Amino acid sequence: MNATPAHDAIDWDRLRADFPLLRRKVHGKPLIYFDSANTGQKPECVIAATDDFYRRHNANVSRAVHALGSEATEAYEGARRKLAAFLHVRADELVLCSGTTFALNLVAYSWALPRLQAGDAILVTRMEHHANIVPWQLIAQRTGATIKVAELLPDGRLDLPALYAAMTPEVKLLAVAHVSNVLGTLNPVAEICREAARRGITTVVDGSQAVPHMPVDIAAIGCDFYAFTGHKLCGPTGTGGLWAKREHLQAMPPFLGGGEMIKEVRFDGTAFNDPPHKFEAGTPNIAGFVGLGAAVDYLSGIGMAAIHAREADLLAHASEELRKIDGLRIFGNAPDKAAVISFTIDGVHSHDLATLLDLEGVAVRSGQHCAHPLLQWLGVGTTCRASLAFYNTHAEVDAFVAALRKVVRLLA
């Protein structure tokens, strides 16, 4: 494989031109899209691949021997192979699904529900997204297991000694984010999973905010399960995946029943398909995964290391400029973090900030970011969140800061 160029040798402005939506205006102002943690924008090649599938190849997968059926199946399975190579895993260990939420629920209902019982515990961290909290609460209610919470340090890092101390014998499952969607904290998941494995604890990692922004080698992490979402990865919505160790996939019962996930159906019983197809009932989002495969090709051509370095530069610039604004507080100052900046300004509601920034053409998110327990711990009701991607620019950061200063003056 040819080496990708260093981030400072890449023409980022040229790459930005690959994203048609970034050329539009909002309220008469050039769009500044700082909400990539919510969903990533799509390059032209992804849009074209999805369009081409519907125009030239549209058919169902694994159900027809005609040309269109064969083409659709090859495109769908080709996307699986691309994703597997991108994440350094085997294709037959990668379940394609609608995204992280579905993937985590699959683990909850197919792995955890049949195994946990009263007296067991599920360990989660304070920084988790609701998608990595609520399924475990539902399973705990049904099995009698309990939820334990690993707390954070003031700068937004996990308190690792406390986390390891919480890995007591009753803990059967650890659920941890690779990257926090609010704090941007990059957790040392390989170390965490290694410590959990030493204690016989099964690990599930939420990779939603990591896979789009940095190189991810799931095999090197050493977890049992890894979930991710495609729409944050420059791909279409309704796509994503769950990687799981082969022995887990073989032992887990199906999550949904229907077509494609079976070998044979009789009224006296059903023989299920081999993993990963055992967990892919019904017609999948074929065109979406074709688009996601194109997104993987696009990002691989740039190089995830270069993307990570580019976003680190943008984060440093934005953080430096934001800290110059009186009354502005940034939440999450871990030494290793993704390009996510959650902030408040004294005396100003986050929704007001976001609404007025939108009038300046700046798209940021405001609210609780599906992380109520974390914001309660931070002592705030809401924050604004500016999340950057490689297609953003330093000039956009400066324009955002100028717009923020203008809005603060209006609200003063």
C-alpha cells in the first residue's frame, strides 16, 4: 500500500471542494459547519456512488441470480470488506447494521441478556452517550444486574486507578467510549481493555467519535465488541457496524428474525445462518453501504493519520482563540482529545448562542448532547458544542470566533 502524504503536504482547500454542501449559504452567510460530531458531511464520491447504485444496479442482495442481484450483492459485501480492512478486522466478524445504537443493543440483547443475572454488574463511565447507558439499564432491569459508574478527573480524563479498582469480581461487562462526544477525551482503550481482560471482564467500545477522526486498529485494542456509525464517517445515514470476536458471534442467538439470517426454516425449528449474516435480518440499506464503502475509499486515500493531525491543528487554533473570550468556559481539557469543544459563556443560554450563531451562518450544536449524566456532573444544564473535521479551515475558526464575539455583544 502506498504511503499517504503528511497532513502539511495535503491541499486541504482542494479536499474541501469535494463537499458540495459546504458551498451553500445559510441566512445569506457562507456556511461554517461545526457539527461533525453530530453527523459528517458527504463528499461528492459518496453521493455519486449512492446515486449510481439506484440508477444502475438496484436489486436486493443474496436473493437473486440475475445480473442486478449479483452486482448488488458484490457491492454490499465489497463494502463490508473495505470496512474490515479499514478497521483491521476480519470481514466475517463484522456485522453491518444501522449504526452504533443498533450495534450496542445487539450486544445488550444477544450477549448480555442471556448471560447476566442478579448479583452481576455492568460498569460504564460517566462520559458515555445515552446509547451506551440505556441498553445496559434495560438489561439490568430484566436480569437483576446492577450498574456501576466509573468517574472522571476534573480535566475530563477517566480516573484510571478508580476505574481499575471498580473492576471487581461481580463486573461482567465494561462499556466505554473510545472518544467522548462532549469532552473530546480520547480514552486509552487498549490499556483499559487489557486490564479488563485480566479480570475476565467482557468489553464493548463505542467508537462513534473515534473511527471518523483517527486511525483505529480494533485488533490492537483487544476489546470483545466495537461499535461504530457510518454517517459520522462521511457515509450515508442508517449505516454502521458491530465488530465482535468470532466466538461471541457464534455463541450469541439472533437479535432479529426474518429473511437472510436463516439457512432453513421449518415449522418445527429454524437453522440460522453463519455470522455475521445471522444478525442481518431483512433487506439492508444496500445503497447506504455502497456509499459508506466509497467514504472509506475516500478517507483511506487521504490517510486517517493525516486527518487526525489536521484536526489537531484546528482544535489547537480554536481552543486558543476561544480562551480569549471573557466568561467562556471549555469543558474537557484532557491532553489527548478529539476536535470537540463544548463550552458555555457566563450569563448566556447555550440555545440562544446557537440560534444567533446560526444567523451568522455558523452551525454548532446546543443542548445536553445525549449525555445527561455527564452534564449533571459538570454542573451545567446545556453547553454549546463546536466539533470540527478535516474539511474545516483556520479561516472558518476565525470567522466563528468573530461571530461568537458579535453574538455575545448582542446578548450582553
